Amino acid sequence: MLDMEKDNKVKEKLLNIYQRLRDFFGPLSWWPGDSKLEIMVGAILTQNTNWQNVSRAISRIKEYNLLKVTELYNIDEKYLAQLIKPCGYYNLKAKRLKNFINYFYRLYDGSTEKMFVRDCYSLREELLGINGIGQETADSILLYAGEKPIFVVDSYTRRILERHKMIQCDSNKDSYEKIQAFFMNNLPKDHNLYNEFHAQIVMVGKNYCKLGKPDCQKCPLSSI
């Protein structure tokens, strides 16, 4: 009985956080992108950089009419690296993007319909087997492009939960799985909810729950 009451309090607190953030920021309608392919490309390019730089890189790809699976499959990796230069680590990201596109083209003929009809966790294992695709990137592809009910975890998520003493991770190694399970065990399995919740977390993390100087007084979660 006590464990059930504790679980209910956790669920209630998480939904309270979600509602407060949504009331404060409004609906955010993530992920930016005109197509599932653009969302997947963005998920790879956004590693270790901000979205403004990624947007500039994607705009350059679009400018040359190259945001197509066949074009990205056939494009020279060094040329691609120069196109995506604004997003930083461009040589490494060009390689990672090509790795993903090769997989996507060869296994699924570049079809998101064929790819996302697969079971979420089987597909996740495939994505994690691609050199350069980690958990956050794989889950971003699954949630935002594939509309699969899987929660995306990032540094903002961990920081906010730890500062509000909702979770404690002993190491970076176990933090992703532990935090993801914390959300998915205490929220309905709903990709729309996961999508919007993660977007709200990013907003409060970027603007208030900052790494160095958090602005706790103005934060919409200050009273929790």
C-alpha cells in the first residue's frame, strides 16, 4: 500500500511539472522539420551543438536540393561535411549522417513507412548499432520522426530531476536508462505526451535551470 501511494505521488508530481511548464511556455510542437527525413537528419546534426547552428546546416542542404535520401546516399562525404559546417564537428557528423543514410537506404529503401512499421525496441537496437548513433539520438529519431512512445533523456532532464531531488544517479553510465524508466513507468505510454514533455524540459533547462547560474526565482518550477 505504501509503495502504491509513493508511486501515485511520483506520477502526480511529474504531471504537475508537465502542466506547469505547458501553462508557462505554451505548446511547443516539436521537433522542427518539414519531413521525417529532416527530423532524423536534425537529430544527428544536433549532437553537441545548439539548434540554431543545426538549422543553418539543414538550410544549406536544402539550398542545394540535397535533402533527399538518394541525394544524401550518393553525396561525397567531404562535400557533405562542408555543407554542414555551421553545426560544428562537421567531419565527424558527416560520417555519422552517412552511416545512418546508408543503413536507411539499404535496409528500408529510404522509406520511413517501411522503417517505422517496425517494433520500437527492435528498431532501437538497430539504430544503436549504427556507428555514431547513441541513445539520445536513437530515441529522438524514434519519438519525433517515428512517433514511437519512448522518452528522450538529455542533460537538462537529469539536471532538473536531480535538483528537485526526484532521482539520484550514481554515474553517467546508468543515468540514461534510469531516468528514461522513471518517466516511462510513471506516465501514460503516449508519444504526444513524451514529445511535448521533453520539449518543455529543454525550454526550462535552457532558460532557467542552467548549468552554471540557475535562475530559480523566475523558474516556473520554483514552487515545487
